[in-house]
Amino acid sequence: MDLRGRAFPGVYRLRVLLMLFHTMARITAEQEVENLSGLSTNPEKDIFVVRENGTTCLMAEFAAKFIVPYDVWASNYVDLITEQADISLTRGAEVKGRCGHNESELQVFWVDRAYALKMLFVKESHNASKGPEATWRLSKVQFVYDSSEKTHFKDAVSAGKHTANSHRLSALVTPAGKSYECQAQQSISLASSDPQKTVTMILSAVHIQPFDIISDFVFSEEHKCPVDEREQLEETLPLILGLILGLVIVVTLAIYHIHHKMTANQVQIPRDRSQYKHMG
């Protein structure tokens, strides 16, 4: 009995230590992030990398701007006027993140944490005509802003922290195993805790992969957004049409040249019978 009594506390302590080690390992993994924005040739684009167990599990490159409406007093101090703050994600931002098999998250903070962006990604499987297919998407965006921050806000009436959230978001939908790329601007509406205010998030120059990264610091094959594909088609279509037109002209000239050469070599049969006596 004494041995058993001594064994149980030992096992309990071991379990507690294992739980603490597991928790610390998860916390350490969440903090294993890098801001590589300095490598970008685009001064407005940021590059964030999340790593777990020494391996890249999430990569994100994008430029982000937030259009935030807020109220100020009119000159008569009776009426309210709605102003607009344009807040861009700046370089040198603090970044946190976590990766999971079906859920990943990226958090970015800037201007002394006056602004915070959280992006949640999920991977899902669904049945299709060809069988089960897996995709990932951006399922939630949260933007926290402080309207008492003086750089972007001027005498806001309801100055303080506000939270703007997306609603039933399904954006950047991409086949599993691929990265999402889109140079065109995309807008996402966020409902603010500031009454009757809607914040607009504008993303551009996006290249993101939150799951299934095979090579360290390397995106997988790109899945381009429809807007980029359409713009690429619009750019290449005139070239294709020009090549086709040029080919048609060359073929037409070649046929004309061959036909002219053949008809020139043929013997002309006189229509006037009186000329037959001169033949032979």
C-alpha cells in the first residue's frame, strides 16, 4: 500500500510536468514567427512567416489598408460629421501566428498595438462530382483599432478601442496544397463595434499559403484569382489576335503568289479561231 501510495503522486507529478511541457511547446511554436517585409521590393507589401518545429507552416505576403469612418463634432458642436481614416499596415509590425491541420491563424500588430489584424484560415473537405475535394479559405477577419490614436484620427467623438469583424466570410478560396495569388485589389467589409460604422479592408498584391507548405520559405503552385486571370487574358488576347491576323495575311499572300505563278506558266488558248493556224 505504501508503495502504491508513493507511486500515485509520482505519476500525477509526471502527468503535470508533461502537460506543462506540452503547453510550453505550443506557446513556443506560436511565437516562432518572422517579419521579412524588408525583403519585399514593394514598400507597401509585408511578408510574414510562421514556423513550427523548425518548418514553415504559414506564409503571407500582402498589402493591406483599412478605411475607417468615425464621427467628429461639426463647427457648431451640435451636429456630427463623419470623417474617414486611411490606415495602412506598416513595415516592422509585430506578428504572431499558429498552425494547425485544419485551422491556422495570423495576427499582426502595429503602431504600439493601436491596430491589430487577425486572419483565420480553415481547410475543409467536400464532395464533388469527381469525389472528395479539399480547399482552404479565409474564414474570418478581425480588425481592432484605437480611434484615440492621433496619427490617423482627429478628435474622434467616440475615441477608444473598437473591434470590426467580418460576417460569414468565405474569401481566397483555394484548392488544398496550393497557394493563393492575386495582384488585384479585393475589399472585405467589417462591421464595427462603433455604432453604424463599417470598416473596409482592402487587400492587394496577395500571396498566401496557410497549409501544406512543402519547402521551407517557398510557396506551392499558385492558384490565381479570377480577376488576375481575366486581366492576363485581356493582356494576351490582342497579342494572340495579332499573331492570328499576321498568319492569315502570310498564308493569303503565299496562296496568291502560288496561284499567280501557276497561271503565268499556263499556255493561253486563243479564243479567235483564226489564230489556230499560227500554232503548231
